[in-house]
Amino acid sequence: MSQTTIVRPSGAHPLRLDFGMRLHLSLAEQAALTFFAYISIAALAFNLAAPDLSIVMTLNTVTFAAMLALRRNRERAHWIDAAADLFPALLILVAYRESGLLLAPDPTHHLDYIFIQWDHDLLDNPFVQAVLQAGAPGLQHYLEFAYLLCYPLVPLGVAAIYSSAPRNAARKLAAAESRRAIAMDDFWGTVLMATLFCYAVYPFFPLTPPRVLFADVPGPHVYPLLRQWNFWLLDHYSVQACIFPSGHVAAATAVALAVRKHTPRLGALFMFLAVSVALATVYGRYHYSADAVAGMVVGVAAYKFSELLQ
């Protein structure tokens, strides 16, 4: 049977599929396929309830079909190409919800009581308390704003990549990708590896958000309006549990490093925002400090691993 030849992005490795097709999938696509294959096996191993199992299998089948369709047709129209560049953001949301289905809460809160001791050692430090007191209320308002930024930070990273690599970049060979496409594949490879790793290990670290279990906000009593917005979003759209490592911090770190590689000036701003997100997760008690530190390590590791595969 004849083979279908598809342009190979930078850093992509060929993947043999059935029906005689040989697709050169990008690192981001391979990371996504690996995660959804893993989550399908885990759903069976965890004896997921039949309705939830059917949801996982259906979503994963649709996800694979959509990914394949975008890969095969992205050269046909600009809007398909743009949809393919934004599609991984949808994958992150799907992966988050699916991993949450596998979580079994720990009624003993064993890890929570370990992590909260580390937080007390950090947040009760006289220097930290002095900074929080001196910065009130502006610092508290900013940190809540920074936590709210963790949601648009990924699409803002996509916009930064677009600005750094114009769509009309020259092609030297028919099989070569434009600078924009190469940068985008590089960006998503880093970001997806970071976030999907966090979601993959999520079920093995059952944690309760410290704001729920301990309700201890360090520093002076300040209740910014943005905190209410953050609570509303978490109450309506989160899986009501804590992730170790922090997916928010891992994603913010990976985005910042990927943007910095292609546009250093904007990268400096994104690095500042990534650090702000990490601090906000701890101050606002959305995550333990252990979650935030581990998330930063995962984000850096994903970037380094992506570099090795380029």
C-alpha cells in the first residue's frame, strides 16, 4: 500500500501506524499520544466505573482522531494550521479532567501533614513575614492576580511564539517547516511534557489543597477581590484536589523557558510571571511549597529533555 508522506517538524521522530501510513509526529504529539495511551491503561488498571471508563475511552479516541486529522490537513488552510497550533491547549484541559477521574482521596492526609510542616517552616520565617507585612496590601493583590494569570499564560506563550517567528518565514526545502512551525512544535513539546507528566503522576499523590484542609493564609489579613474569582474558578472547574507536582507551576515554567529560547526579551517577562505564579500558589494556599518546587523542577526538566531531542 502506498505511504502517506507528511512534513517532518524539527525534533519529530517517525511513528509507524497501521494501514501503511508513516507519520512524522512532533514531540508534542508523541507526548500527548503517550499520555492518553497511559491514561487508557490506567483507567482499566484502576477499575474505573463503567460510565467514567466509557468517557475516558471515547475522549481518547476522539482526541487521537482529531490530532491525526489536524496533522494530515494543516497545510490545506490557514485556519486549520492555526487550529492545530492551539489544539494542544485543549489537550491539557482534557488530560487534567481525565487524570482527576483516577484520583482516590487519602482520608488520613498523610502527605498533607508532611507538606504543611515544610510550609510552616517557610512561611513562619521572620523574613517572609516581614516582606508580607511591608508589601501589604499591594503584594497580596498582585499575588492573587499572578495566580489568575496561570490560566491565560499558555495561550499568551503561543502568541509570543507567533510574534517571534513570522508565518511567512522562508522555506529552503519543500520538506522543511517554517520558523514559526518549528518554534511552535518546540514550544508545545516542552509545555506538554511538563504538564502531562504532572497529570500522569497525579493519582499517586492524593493531596487536599491547603486552603481547604488548613485554611491558613500567611501574613496580614487581606482579602482581595481576585481571590474570590480564583475561588470561584476552582470551585466550578477544578477536580477539588491538589496536584503534586503543581501543573500550574510546571506549565508556567515550561512556557517561560520555551518563550525565552525564541524571544529573549519576552522570555524575561514570562520568567518573572512564572516565578510570580509559583509564589502565588504557595502564598494563597492553593498549593504546598513542595508542589511548587517540584513543578518548577518538572518544567526545567521538560525543557532540557526537549532540547536533547531537537
